[in-house]
Amino acid sequence: MRSYILIFFIFSSHYSFAQSAQNNQYAVSGVIEDKETNEPIVGASISWNNGTIGVVSDTDGRFSFNLEAGIYDITVSAVGKKNRKKGIKS
């Protein structure tokens, strides 16, 4: 199962879920882009669990991580941009 969600803020992110049959793990991946220029944002921080766990976007603005089934608040932050939070259910 794969679904796509598009979020537009000061910057935008595109991410998707892919469920693994093992351990109810979900792969979350996407791209962080500037909303106005559509340029990738390098080094954006994507975190969850109140910022205790996270990843950083690569040189193409891409990121990926795995989550167990549940409800999470995902926070995206980047230098010079306003932090944004989005609730997701995996």
C-alpha cells in the first residue's frame, strides 16, 4: 500500500508510506522543497517523537526513515525557514 501526501508550507515536502510485512514497520520517504522556487532544501531536519529522533535531507532534498505503526507529529525545519509540524498516522 502506498499513499502520497503533499504538504505546502513556507517550504513543501512530499512523502509517502510503504508498509513492510515485518514488525508493522512503515517506510516514510520524500523530498523537501522550497515552496516558491521548487528547489530542494539540503540539510532540512525531519524529526518525530518530540525531536528525539530524526533524519536530515540529502543534497537532492530527499529523506527516508522507518516508523512502527502509530500516530506521529513530524516536524520539518531548515535554516531560514519556519518550522512546520504535520500529524501522520502510519
